[in-house]
Amino acid sequence: MTGPTRAVALAPGADLSGFRAAVRALVAEGVPPERVAWTEGATSDLFGSAPAAETGPLRLPRAVADLVPMVVPHRDPERYALLFRLIWRVRAGERHLTEVPSDPLVHRLNLMRKAIARDLHKMHAFLRFRRSEAAGVEHFTAWFEPDHHILEAAAPFFVERFRSLNWTILTPDASAHWDGAALRLGPPGRREDLPPGDGFEAGWRDYYESTFNPARTNLKAMRAEMPKKYWRNMPETLAIPALVRGAEAGTRAMIERSPSVPARRDPARAVAAMADQDPTSLDELNAIIRRSEPLVPGATQAVLGEGPVGATIAFVGEQPGDQEDRQGQPFVGPAGQLLSRALAEAGIDRAASYLTNAVKHFKFEERGKRRIHQKPTAGEVSHYRWWLDRELEFVAPRLVVALGATAVLALTGKAVPITRARGPFAFERHHNRFAGFVTVHPSYLLRLPDEAKEEAYGAFVGDLRRVAELGRDLAG
């Protein structure tokens, strides 16, 4: 087929709407792929200055319709031409063309799709916000350098995850801004526009160092999953060189270290002594807890519950972590910070809630300079149950939320799988039933592989939104 070449100028970057409009017009006029020259200009301008005819949407197989938005953000200058060739062939009768991966055109487009999916995954996993404040208003800013034009496609993920925050994402190609109500795309940014590092970055770095296992160091796998180009924007990676340098010595020390002999403890006697006391207030109970010896190995102090007596909702976790043990407050480490963010997204005021743990002391194992979390045994959870029961009696919440299996064990006295119990749950204490809710512990989300975190975090926030609704119903 012969005829003049049609020039189609689209906006720079990922001009999905411009491409769709151009394809509809080209198909309506019967212009084949070999007569179209695709270019990227300052603005979307179909056929130069000639107006495009009004056309309706094209009917395409779902596989083709899904492929288009996953290829348009690619930086390959031929992406639009390749997609139009695919659409033309499909409309010419090759309806199942995308099911032929050996076809050179399909193969090349699939490689582009995979590159975009990988780039989106990296952005979801490796983008880090920094906090700043102006006139009493918090704002969070992040810098990211994607391989492709994915910002517009990636932004809805961050809107859903950080809906209650004001944030900006800067990239060399464009910027995205969320003010809590509307998403706006803007001009390119610069890394120099980032605010200085904050306390959250230091906490995240401490958490990364505390969970680093020298015996499992694999630099090749680490760089494949987390390329070094992302390192300078991730606070935890500042610790990697020193951790890697010390990995061999750390592994050798782990092997050579003699097993420590735990201190002799008599938890049953300690529990009996506590049960003989009769506190009349939460303050008196907390004083007893402070004076008591830890019922698990380790710990420097008891970490008490935090929040108002009479709170509508009480959250019960497993035990304090390293940061909680050092600071003497519950849920202040990385898992606690993740919980705070999820509570804010779900519309729950952390300050108006009561937060505590089933076990009041940090059980850990020392490995060099690090203190590694150890899960409390069922017996240890049982030993602490007297404290938790009395604590909840004094706080008298309308709804108790169990964060994880250990909390469920402490509240019910029996092991219940989270997958089976997740959701509204009736707890029982001293033959009295009270409203409860079961969900995962936020530390579970931190341990997941990056590709699973997005869905799991969304489900966790969904659980907390149900908790907020139940709390409002119970509060009357």
C-alpha cells in the first residue's frame, strides 16, 4: 500500500492517552503501520497540526489492551511503532497473536513489558521518603531514578499506601505530588531538592544492621536484586560495606561461639508471687511489672503498655523489640513505625489507642554486638498472661486487636492459626467474652520478599479499616 507518510507527534515520556487517540484515528482512516512516523514532541500533536477525526474506542483482545500500558512507558523510541504494528495485525485477523511468544514482534514487546514490570517493582521496593516540616505541616519527599517513564503508572501505588500523607516523588523526567486529596504530575526534579536525612532513616538503618546475617551474605544475589544505582537513595545501604567486610569474621565468630548457659529462672514461682498481689489501678500494676524479674532471657527493662485508660481499641503485639527495650516504649522500632503509618492510613488515632505486648520483656540472643529477636515459647507467653489479663481489666477497651499468633495465644490460651482466625474474633477472659479482631503483626510484613509486600500491606491496612469501623460501632 502506498501513500504519504503520516507524522504522529506524541508528548515526551509515556503518552498513553495520545497514543490511544492516534491509533483510533489511524485505524479509522485505514493508515497502515509502514506509513506512520512516530515522534515525541513537546506536546501531543496528532498528525502535526491536522486535527484527528472523532472516533470511538477500538475493540481489542484483553491481552493486547493490557499489554499497551505496560509498553508505552518504555524508553525504546520504537515502542509506539511496534505496538501499532501489533494492533494492526490483530485487527487484520491474527486475534491470538500475543499467544505466539516466538513471533519476533511479540517477543520484543514482551521483553519491554517485563522491563517495565521490573522497574515498577524496584520503585515500589526501593523508594524511600524523607520527612520535612514547614509551618507545622509534615511533608515527605523521595528521589528515584527509574530506567523508564514509569512515574505516572507507579504513583497510584503510593497514593493508596500513603493516602493520609502529603508527599512528593522527584525523578529526572517528572515529579508527582499528593496533597491528601488529588494527585498532580509536575516537571522534573533534582536530587538536591531532597530534605536532609531524618531520625526514621537512622532507625531503619539500625533495623537492617540488627537483622543482617553474615552467614548468608551473597553479594552477587544482593546486587542482582538491589542494583547499586539504588543504594545512595536507601538509608540502610550505607551500612552494607561495613557489614560485608565483617561478614567472614562474623560467620567465624558464630561458629566458634560457645553456647551460653541461660540464667536459672523459676517463672512459676514468680507468677505465683505476682498473683498474690492485688493492684487496684494500672499504675500499681505497672509498678509491680517494673519490680519483677524478666520471665524470658535477656531484656534490660519491662516495656509497659502505652495509651489512655478507657481507650476504645487496644492493640496487643508479641513482645518488645531491640528499640523498644532500649527506649522503654512499645512499637517504636521499624515494625512500630510501620504500624503507625498503617493506623494513620486506616483513620485510627494511635495516641487515642492503647498499645501493649503479650510478653513485657525483650527476649533475644546476642550475636556479637547485635541482639537478635527470639520468639517466646508458649510457656513464657503463659507466664506473662496474668499481667496482660489485669492490664486489659484496668484499660477496659471495647475492642482488642491481636497482632500476630503470639498475641492470639496470650488472649485465648491456645494456638490458633492467623489464616483461620483473621478478622473479627470473640476472645474470652475469666468466662467473659469480649470483642476482638485478629490480624498479622507488622513485623511479618517487614520479613516478606519485596514482591509480596505491596499486597500484604494493603490487606493489613484493610484489616485496620475494619477495626476502625468496629471501634466506632462499639463506642456507640
